[in-house]
Amino acid sequence: MPSNLVLNADLSVAPALRTWIGNNRELLKGFELRIASDVLSKLNSYGELGQLKVTPSRAIVEGGDIELASTILEGDVSGLIHFPAPSGDRAGDVLTAPLLRAALLSNLPIALNPASASALVRGIKGTRRGYLIFNPISGQGDPVSELAEIRSHLEPQIMLQVWMTKPELDPGEQARQLIEEIRAFERDGGGESILIASGGDGTVGAVASALQGTGIPLGIIPRGTANAFSVALGIPTGLKAACTNLLLGNTRQVDVALCNDTPMILLAGIGFEAGMVNKASRELKNVLGPMAYIFSGARQLMAQQPFDAHVVIDGEAMNVHASAITVANAAPATSVMAQGFGQVIPDDGQLEVIIASPRGRMGGLSMLSSLARSAMLKNSANNADILCLRTPQLSIKLPTAQTMVVDGEITETEHLEVSVIQGALTVVAPIRLTP
């Protein structure tokens, strides 16, 4: 959806708006112009709109001013350009008070003459732009108040536009549509742009998958249960602190993995990890929050059955009888099954591979204890039942299909091919103080 401008004029001065548009066609490229149909008829008669994108509303005299005012109040407009007639000439012209009032209530930039209109559009094109994909069902908070808080922190330093996720539409597809708009603004000399994902790891992962390889920065405002990717990169999980991180604008190049040809920013797990995530239902997460994973992990420990796998790493093949295989690109300390080396480095061009083969339930408890201690101390796990490897790619074949989790999504698989694309994703993240 392109950036929107509302253009309007009292009918007696519509020729002045028409002239301004004709002189600024290049400047207006990349915007979608919202214009009432009766005003539009005055502008189109001379063909000044050319190839510009225009969305007409109903005529002002039929309530078009109210329709456009509603669009402004919904936050879908970047600026209002309105050319009023001189005060003595307005009696027979259209009413525009709702437009101006809506713009004032929304703290929206307003231009009332040609000079200020040109300055307004140049200012918008040069402003840092934020495209926010907001998942209203993430987390346990009130999405209306959370979105209002995000706006209060980011505006006016970032010109923010909001797109709500929809059940029938992948957030990654929304991101790809916005990437096209960002590219169009770059071609037309627009300012810096950032694409922001606000939700849980599913929303963040979908948007990151679309952004990988584009160079467009990914901003994150975490509002999910685990927020694993944010925690792994040191991005604050509080709304105000996360917004402050975006305003500071420090960026970091991190790796993206391809798991069976699908982008993966966190990890893939077969066995224990997959069972634990599968048992952490939405209802359980709503009640227990992050503790849901600990509860489901305890249940999975009792139920986990070992499986056979044929693993090929760096050309070397091995057959294993394991309870868990975890392949991590990035993971926080709370993703215990990925902590064989004590930390997962998200920008080293390597995958951390943990193969756990505990014997019995006590062996399973010992394995988890070793990995948790490794995460706390940031050193390698010391446990004979845990094999830890680093590699840029690997393949796994399974004699029988196993449940697998990839970035929180559950599936069944008989094979796993994972490789790393180093530095493929630009993320707005705090400066690292330690390696």
C-alpha cells in the first residue's frame, strides 16, 4: 500500500491545485493521492495527474470530506494539502472543516498553499520512514493501547505507517509488498526506510524471511511469548526500550539459514525441542507466558523416545541414536537444547549442531542440567551424552518421519538440509559490548 496524501481544494481555487500538481509530478511519484471526486473532475480536465496514483473518494458535497477525514483519523495518511479559497469567496464552496479538524487531531502535517505543499512533500520524502507490521493477537497485552504507545514513542522521529496482520495473509507477503514501495521511494530519492515487525517470533520470522538479502533494515518490537530472536540479539522486550532501540538505529548484519530451502532465523529441532514446542499450546502460553515452555519441557522429557538418524557434516557421515538434534542459527540462553557451546553466535557463518543421546530419564535430566549450566556460564557443555559441532551446512536423513520444529512452526520430516547465508539480514539491534 503506497504512502497516502489527501489533496483537496475549494472549487474556486482548484486551478491553483491543478497547476501545483503539474509542476510537481516528479515529486509526487510514489504517493497515492486521495482526492474527492468533484475536486478530481476539476483537476483531470487538463490531464495534470498524468501517471500519478489516485484513489477517488465520494464528492465533498456528498460527504467525501467525512470519508477522507476518517482515512486521516485511521492513521493511513502522511499529509494533508488543502488550498482554501479567500475568506470572502467561500460561501458557495465545499465544506472542508472535517478534513482540517481530523488533521489537527492526528497531528498531521498540513499545507495550505503551493510553497508549503512542496515543502511538506519534500519533507515527507526525506524523513526516516517506518513501515510497521503489527500482529494484534500476539502476546497477552491490549493491542490497541500497545499500538498507541508505540506511536507515541516513535513519532515524529519516524514517519510511521501501520499494517495489521491478517489471518488469511502471511506477514511475509505483506513485507514483500512493502519492500516494493520502499524500493520505489529509493528510486525517487526518498529518505531512509525501516520495516518493523511487532509480534511474536512467528511474525518476526516471516518478515525477516522477506527482508533477507534486501539490505532493508528489520526493526523489531517484540510482543510475543518467548521473543527468542529479539533476546538472542539483545533487543529489549519492553515496548519503550524496543522503540528507543529503533530510534538509535544501530544495525547489525546477522546470518540467515536455509532449512529445506525455507529461510530460518532461529533453529530447527527434531525430538525433544519439537515435542516441547508442540506441547506449549496457545492456551498454555496465554496462561503461563514463557513458563509454558518449561512446563511442556518437563512433560516432553517424560514422553521423549529416541530415534535413529544419518547425519552428514563437512562430508563426514555418522549414524546416531538420539533423543534430540538441534541445529541453531541464533538462539537465546533459554533455548537450552541449542546451548552446547554456551552461546549461539548469529553472525559467524556457522550453525551450532547439538546431538543429545541421553540414557533414560535421569540421563535426560543430566543432559538438560549440563546445557542449562553451559548457557549460564557461556562455556561448552561437559556431558558424554552431548555432541556439539559447528558447520556451515549439514544434512540429516531419518528412517522414519519425525516431528520437527523450525522457528516455532511444527511439521513432519524424513530429511533435513540446512545451510547458512552469512550476513544476509540487517537488523536494528544494540551495539555489542562483548563478542
